[in-house]
Amino acid sequence: MKWFLILWAVPILILGGWYGLSYYDINFGIFMLTRQAHDLVFTVYGNILGMPPESIPPLVARAILFDSLVVFAIIAYRKRREIAAWWAARQASAGHAQRKLAGPSMESLSKAP
């Protein structure tokens, strides 16, 4: 499971790092991090896909969001028993705390003088 998360996160971090650095032209002398390379990459992808280059980044962001939801759903499915036990323990402790804060019961009030 650890490698699954690593193999999911590393490409997203690399892509996000490249996009952020090249978008703001923070290049450290590396051509691939320049704004010129950024525009070239999206122009090429736009020509290949037959769409305007400025519409590609939102599509990539939605794809990353969808992939992330799938990955977290897989993790939740694999850990469903642990999550259910945690939830049950949390509900039990919340119910106990709520009973403590409720104050005196109706029985003790009915015996008042």
C-alpha cells in the first residue's frame, strides 16, 4: 500500500512542481522550467488534441482530482474494518460524554421536595 501511494503521489508532485515553476518562469537556468517551454508543451498538446492550449490545465486538474478520489476510495475499502471500529469507538465515547453533560435525570427531579 505504501508503494501504491508513492507511485500515485510522485508523478503528481513532479507535474505540479513543473507546472508551478514553469508557469511563473522560475527556471534556475533549465530550459524545461521556462515559460517558453511551458507554452510550447501546452501548444503541442493542444494541437494534438485539437483544443485550445489554455483549456488543458483544468482538464488535467480534474483528472488528478478524479484519480485521487479513486485512490482514496481504494484505501478506504482496504481499511474499512479499521475505519468502522474507529467510528464505533468514537460514537460510543461521544454518547458517554453526552450522557455526562445531560445533567440530572428525570428520576432525581421527581423526588424533589
